[in-house]
Amino acid sequence: MFAPLLIHRFFVNIRYEKGGKINGFKIGVSGSAVDNCTKDAPRKAELVGYHLARKGMVVVTGETTGMPYYAAKGAKKGNGFTVGISPAISYVEHVRKYRLPHKYTDFVMYTGFGYSGRNLLFIRSTDAVIFICGRIGTLNEFTIAFEDKKPIGILLETGGVIDEIDHILTVSQRGRNNIVFDSDPKKLVEKLIALVQKEAREKAKRNK
């Protein structure tokens, strides 16, 4: 609970400092850290980040290479705010031991929990998550988000384990009410934001 709470308080402070420019949800972007994706997956990941930023969303990643890196790059092109959740305990460990980038990140949380611990904190620190391509680490983050009933967006036709999610959901027989699919980055972003906004309205009604 500590990391998500700290990030939430940080966002509140940023809203005041920036005059309320950051007024959206915290949307995570998960995906392959290596190049096992389709040829146009990096471009699509960058567009996901860009469109999230243009909608006023905060883009959260696992502060790694590959698809999350491209999403953060796109978010900065869209004049957005980016947050990275690192597996390392410090900046030095982040770049020397894990050899991970931080070029397009405005705020980094160094967890010191390694990849598996980072994955949990990353997902718990978001309001929703978009998945692009991916391998076993991405699948791990997907199952965490799914069990937590997070709104989920699946960017289709990007390769890797994400192209198998539909089959996994069918076999698991757990439903998919909180999941949206699309092969177009902009349309997927719009669908996911609509889903998050709907859930936020329903939650507000329940809390009255």
C-alpha cells in the first residue's frame, strides 16, 4: 500500500504545482522489454503514450526498455507526465545492475524489490493498464491487473503473449467485462478511458 499511496500524494502535489494540468487517471503501459514484437509495435506503443498524454492521463511504466520505453517517449511528445516504477533500490543500481533507461521519465520510484515485486507495485499504482506485445513478465502483470479487477486495454496485433490473451481468457472462464481490445492505439486509449470514467462514476454513486 505504501508505494501507491506515496504516488497518489505526489500526483496531488503536482496538480497544484502545475496549475491543475494533470487532471486525468494514472494509466500503466506494460509490454515486452525486448524486441520479440511485430515490426510496428514500437510505433504503436509510442502512439499509445502520445494519445494518453493528450487526454491528460499520467503514463506509468515499469521504467524499463521496449514497449514501456516507447510509450513514455510518446507521452513526452504529447507533453504528458510520466512515472516509472523501478525494480532497483537506487538510481545507481537502476543503471548499473539492471541497465535500464530513464530518459523519458519525470518521476521514478525506486522500489528495491526486483522485477517480481516491482510488477505488483507497478500495477497497484495505476487506475488502468494497457498491454502491448510481451513475454512472461507482461503476462505476470496482466494476471495481477486481472485479479485486481483493473480496467485493461489490449493492443492487438503487436505479437508476443498479448496476442494469446483472448485464448487465455476463454480457457480460464473468468469473464472479460473490464477488458477492451483494439489494434488501433488511439481507439484503444479512447475505449479504456471511457471504461475507467464509467467505473469512477459508478464508484462515486456507491459512495454517496
